[in-house]
Amino acid sequence: MATEAIVNNIEEAMMYYGTSFIQEADFPINFYLKNLKSVSGNDISESIVLWMKNMPQGKWPNWMVGDSNTARISSRIGKEYINVINMLLLTLPGTPVSYYGEEIGMEDATSGNWYTTDLTNLTDNQSWKGPCKSSSPTPPPSGRPYTISDKWQSNLFLKVS
């Protein structure tokens, strides 16, 4: 079982593995490389050693360098480090966890609000658009998808009889 827990210190993070008496998570996600602000060899080494020294014996490590809540590596640290960080991620012992696009150096989107626009709520009377049942034309902060009308949804797929 994988768990995602944002904790303040390594001792709290290791508690998610459980004890020799009680099995907890098999895979508590390691956020320590994700939080790097620079690519100093010392900083990276400290993060790796910190996790490996504190991980309970017989448990499996994992490494994450980015996620949806963090700026992408190329935006956070620099494009020139994409290959180095990905090589590090893939050669460390354990399971690499890569946020989509990190492997090709994708940068953060900085312009427009395309990701918050509900296309079904636009009022240009095009037949493929329908009314939105949501109380808000943009997605809620939770990231849950829109609720769309059955009329609009029924036109999305070809009916096979």
C-alpha cells in the first residue's frame, strides 16, 4: 500500500512503514528530493542518506522529484539539470516516482487560465456545448471534475445498437 503523508521530519515519515509488530504502508512516498531548492551535491547526498539511514530494515525506498503541488524541475532548478536529476532518480535503489512531463523537461504553464475554464459554460450557442450543473464555472480547488448535463454527455459517444 502506498501512502502520501507530508510530515515535518524523517522520524514521522518512517512511522508510516510501521514497526516489526505492525505492518503499515509498503510505500510511504518520499518527498525529500522533491523539496530540494538547489542541486548541490551535498544537499542531494544529505537527502538520500537521511532516507536510507532511517528506513527500517527490509523496507523498500522510493524517490520522487516532482508532483502536481511543486514547480517542475526545469522551472524550479533549471533546464540544464533535467537529465542529471532523471539519471539520479533512475539509478537510486528503490522505486522512482516521476510526475508526468518531468522526464522530458516540461516546464510549468505560466500564462492563461486554460486549466480553469469550463468549456461547457461558454455562451456562444455551439451545439456541442451544454449547460454546466456546477455552481462554479471553474473547477473547485479539490480538482474534482465538473458535473455536466446528460444532454451534453449523451452527444459525446456514438450510440451502437
